[in-house]
Amino acid sequence: MQAPLSLLPQTQAFIERAPTMLIGDAWVHAASGANMPVHNPATGAHLADVPKSGAEDVDRAVRAARQAFDDSAWSRMRPRERQNLLWRLADLVERDAQMLAELECVNNGKSAQVARVMDVQLSIDFLRYMAGFATKIEGSTVDVSMPLMPEGQFHGYTRREAVGVVGAIVAWNFPLLLACWKLGPALATGCTVVLKPADETPLSALRLAELALEAGYPPGVFNVVTGTGAEAGAALSHHPDVDKLTFTGSTEVGKLIGKAAMESMTRITLELGGKSPTIVLDDADPAAAAAGAATAIFFNQGQVCCAGSRLYVQRKRFDNIVGDIASIASRMKLGNGLDPSVEMGPLISQKQQQRVMGYIERGRAAGAQLACGGEQYGPGYFVKPTVIVDADQKGPLVQEEIFGPVLVAIPFDTIDDALRLANDSRYGLGASIWTNNLAAAHRMIPKIKSGSVWVNCHSALDPSLPFGGYRMSGLGREMGAAAIEHYTEIKSVLMSI
């Protein structure tokens, strides 16, 4: 008999005390007194209630962030001190790694074991990587010509300065990691932050806020407001005293946030949806390609913005590769992510479960065939890993982001066909090529319209490599040195000497 699934005592205690929001150095309820429930998607059970903030709460958080940016010890802190604080925060995340993994599991549905080695470890690595940039923000000297003032002597240089108050809104698929993607460069450059976690998954963000205070960040540097996107998210997006917005989520919501930002000319970074192609050439290792393609779509229940949801296989390998992926999918164990033997958890909510099933049903009605899966069950919000063939390239199964464990497989004949199909999308976040012919891969890479291209791997992220998309997949980049540019303004200085 399997041992009961249980949480660390500190994880359970954190959930049971119904954590409140952090504004300045105070843990507060919403001004209205309203709360909203948080659920465990593996069971549908109620976990906790958190504050349901509104415009008044967001305004208080932004004012706290503004005061910290303009007038506190934070505004006078030297780069070395900002670096050390980020290292301290990373150390605390590492100390509490199992607790944070369990919060991700019960609040999001993902495997606690996977969250520990992926979500939490990547968060630690990213914070430490970004800590180093605090001491490496540079300008340059410029030897100016000034042709209209030939007798003058001048000294020209540029400097980078923190952009100011950052409003950060993150999605529910990687709650902790996405928060750290925003927090790392913001704190390294000297910005202050108001974070609005996803409606469904606020718990790890609230614990991260506790760790930030423990690390020694001054009041107001990091604030967390919980609430709905329609209220708290909209209030943050429209707030005139936010200098930069950074958002990870759907393209549709990203467009609304982008429009709101333009009203105040707020700087903006958007990491949005995807419909990433996985391209398998006929010379690829078939076992590696099948296993890689399965991981590309089924990791995190397919709730990944760069999930390999479109599979294009050269025709002579098509049946074998698709059959192998279907076999892998059929053997996957679904269940509660606290069970270390579980390979796939639930979707985030019943709404998302029904959305995914709706795509499957509409695809079947249009003539697509199931190679495996296509079923839902509960309790909890589970959808079996699904592989679909005979789908229309122009239909919604292929063109729209499903955000679930649904793979659509289509054969191709030539590399030019593969490139045409891969680029036949409004998105451009990621793509992978599976081949042993690196010359072919090098020829294909410049022709694929996406922000990342992986060869013989998929969704492989590193803190040093920028991540973001072409087209409807967003604006700007997360991670790497490129992220620093999005959290700073560049100032030109010219001195007559």
C-alpha cells in the first residue's frame, strides 16, 4: 500500500495561516476585506483564502515602491550591496527548496519532485546569475565630433540607470520561476517591484516575499498584491506611476496590457503565447526524437508557452515516430504530484480542462484522428496525454495555443516543406530540430521565425540565454544580459570642458 501523501510541517503551516499580501513592510488584507479561494488542481479541494486586492491596494503598493525607489536606503545602495542581497535571497530559496516545491505542487498541480529540480533550482540559478549583473551595469565614453561647434572641447558618455517602479504580472504555469525572472534583473539594477501573481497560484510568490524581507530588502522594494487579473492586474497595468510593466501570459491579455502601457508610455516587456514546432528529419535518432518530442509537449502537462505542440516528421519516419510517442504517452502515470512516481499532474483548473477538451472534440469533429488519449477524468482536472493525426494545418488544433497535453502530428516531404509549415503560425516563441545533419540544422535555423531554436533538445533554458518571441509571442527578452536593458534607461551626457 502506498504511504499517504503529505507535506512538510512548515508547508502545511504556511497554507493554514492563509498568507496575506506584502505592501511595504506590512502583511495586509485587501482594503475591501474581500478574499478569494485557492484550490489544489489534483483534487479540486480548497487550499486557502488570500486577499482579493483592488485598485486601492495596488495604489498603496505602487506608492510604497515609489517611496523605496526615490527616498529609501535602497536608492543609495551600492551595486555590491544589491548583489549580496540577491545572493542572500537565492540562498534562502535554496534553504526552503522543498517547501517551495510543495507549494508549487499543491497550488499548480505539477510534480513536487520535478518542481524541486526544475522550477526551484532554475529560480536559484537565475537569481545568482542576475546578482552578478548588479556590479556590471556599464555605460561608455564617446569621442564626439560636434561639427557645429568646432572650437569646443567636449566629453561624452552614456550611463544606464534603473528604470524605476516595475509592475510585474506572471502566469500560473511556473509561478515561482516567472516571479524570479522578473525580480532578478529588477533588483540587480536597483528597481523596485510590485508583483501580481496569477489568480490561481499566489502561494509561492507570497512565500518569496517573506524570504525577501528575511534577506534584508528594505520596505517597499518588493511588494506582492494578490487578486484577479481583471481588477488587480488591470489596476497595475494602468497605474500612471509604474515606470515599466513586465508580463508573462496569454497573447490576448498581453495585448490589453500593452495598450494600457502605451497610455502612459510605460516601458514594457511581454512574454506571450506560443505554438512551437518540433521538426524531425529522417536522419534523426528515432528513439531520441520520439522521447524528446514527447517531453516537449507533455512536460508540465503541456502548460508551457514554448511547448512543442506541433510535430512535423519527415514522411518516411512519420508512422514510427508518432507510434513511439503514442506509446510513451499511453504509459505515463497521471496523479497527485506529491507522489514521486507520477509523471503528469492535472491541468490548472476545471476551466482549462474544459478548454483543452473542447479543442480535442472540435478537432475530431473536423476529421482529425486520435492516436492516443483524448479523455478527461477526476477528481481533479486531468486530461490524458493526447496525440492527434490527420489535422488540418489551417485549423484551430494547429494554429491556436491549446496549453495542454495535446500534440498534433503532420508529415512533410522536404526541408522547405518543414520550414513553410513551421513558420505558418502567428506565434514565434520556440522551435526544435531533430537531426544528425548539423549542416542542415545550420541552414534551417536562420529561416525559422522564433526567438529560440533548439537542436536535438526542446525548451532547454539557461540563465545566460535570452528568452522571448517573434510575432505574437511577445516583445523584449527575459534572461541573459538582454534582460538588463529592459530594466534600465540609457542616458547620454555631453560636457563642454
